[in-house]
Amino acid sequence: MDRNELRALLQRVAEGATGVDQAVARIAAAPVDDLGFAKVDLHRSQRQGATEVIYGEGKTAEQIAAIASSLLRAGQGPVLATRVDPPKADEVRLAFSRREGEGGFGSPDGFSGVPVRYDDTSRILLLGELPVPKPESFLVVACAGTSDLPVAEEAAITAEALGSRVERLYDVGVAGIHRLLSCGDMLVSARCVVAVAGMEGALASVIGGLVSCPVVAVPTSVGYGASFNGLAALLSMLNSCASGVSVVNIDNGFGAGYLAHMIDCPRVSPASDDGVSERTAL
């Protein structure tokens, strides 16, 4: 149950459509589902505005499916799993396509037929339907070169799964700066820009000098020896002379996409009944 659902429940109680005991039972539902190997946070959307995201690396396909099932059972969707390799993705997809009793670890809790999509480039697994983005704003994900695409797509798909409209500008690095400048109208209209680059990481500073919105810089591990697996780009971005540039960890497309979405879609509602402004959930 997120904040919007909680508000609707309390409104039904106020109107007499739902009994107090029934409402208490729903509100008192455990905020954590203890699966043994994972304690699934079912109230994260109430606190932060977005469902818990599954980090797939190091988890088995069965564990990913069980965590996803727990979230779906609690009405937390769509469910996003990052860093999932293709074999695991195939197993999870198969699990959610099975009917009960068909063997394997099956579709937990009867969630057969849930749409499961996998993006090979970003290694993101998405269970459920993407939300419809608000048309009035968008964010841009720009990457310097084609080799940066896996990280850029991780950022873009993360933001889309959270509800942002994303425009992509790919292969617009500083080695051919005219490619970036030709997209100036889009850049200056964005509410936030994610700049993904390896090697010397100059793209973030260039974009930061062109736009008035926040820039989230993502250094990637792309480059030759002295790039030190992204350390050179990280230090370059941290030392940017452009104002309004923030930096996430090396190859952290997920973190960049999440932050960009929060900038693009701030969940601030009008003042509540007691006059206190609050942050609402997705």
C-alpha cells in the first residue's frame, strides 16, 4: 500500500464505506515479508515513492522470482531487477509463464501471465506494465559513445519504470561535439540530463555548461589503460567546472536514472488537511 492507496482507504473510512477494523487490518499488514534469504521491504513506496528494486547480481533466478512475487502480491509494481544475466532472466520468465503444478520452482503465488520483459543491453528485467509517463516533462539520457550504451540504457529504463518520459541522445561525445550541439533544443527543454561517459568523461561538463537543469554524471569503465576502469572519468566529473553537475558511482546507471526521475517527477502534493506539505508516492 502506497500513500495514495492509504489516503483512499482513510477517505473510505471517513465516508463510512469501509469499517474501522477492516482498515486497521490493512494498515497493520507486515511492512516486511521475511523470505528467509531476503526481507522484502513492502512499505518502501510509502516512504520513498518507489517500490524496492531487486539487485540481481549474486541472486539465483528462484530468489529473484520469489522477491518479485512478494512485491507483486503487495501491489508493488512494476518490479524492476537490475544486473540480471540472460540465463537467469530466461528462468524467471519461464517461472512466471508456468501454471501451478507444472514443475520447476514455478510462478510463486500464482502470478502466471505477468508480463516479463528483459533488455539484453542494460541487463534489466521488468515484471509488470510500465507506468504511463506524464506528458508535461521529460528527462534526457545522453551517452558519449556506443560502448557506454549498457550503462545509459540502465539509467533510461530505470527512469521509465519509475514513470518518467525519457529522450535518448546516444553517441554524442566530445570527439564530435557538433553531434551534441545539434540537439540543443532538446537539452535545454529537459528537466534533468543524465550524462554517461567513459575515457576522460568530458561530456558531463560540456552539457553542464549548456543547460539550466541538474546534470547527473555517470562515469563508465570504458577506456584504455590509464582510464583505470572508470576512475579517470570519475575524477574528471567530480572536478567539473560546470555548476549543477552531480556524480554517481562508476557504471551506476541505475542510481543515475533513479535520481533523475526524482528530479523530473517530484512527488510534492498540495498542503494536506493539517496544512503540512507531504511527499506522495508513485
